[in-house]
Amino acid sequence: MEKIDKDKWKKFKQEHTQKLKLEEYKLVCDLHSRYFSHKYYEPCLSCGGNIQKFKGWIADIDNIYD
């Protein structure tokens, strides 16, 4: 992971609360699409199954951050 992305992720992990801000949502979508080689995609978080998918994306990014 590039340093600038690591810095953004570190800030996200320190500041993230229960309520996801739009900026944080877009960061997860951007980082996951770039580091896991898929088109940029914004899953609908008000749709049932996508919340778990999005949490999986956060875990994926955590794995490459460490």
C-alpha cells in the first residue's frame, strides 16, 4: 500500500465512528477498487446484504494495511 493511502487509512481508523461519513465511504470504495483490481463501485448501504460486503471491504483493506 502506498504511503499516502496508508496515511489516509490510518486517519480513517482513528476517526471513524459508528456513522460513516460520505468522505469515509468514498475512501473505502476507492482504496478497495484500486488495491483489489475492480471497477470503482459504491454499494448501496441501505440494502441488506451490502453492509456485510462493505465491512468485508474494510477488513480487506485492514489486511493489506498491516
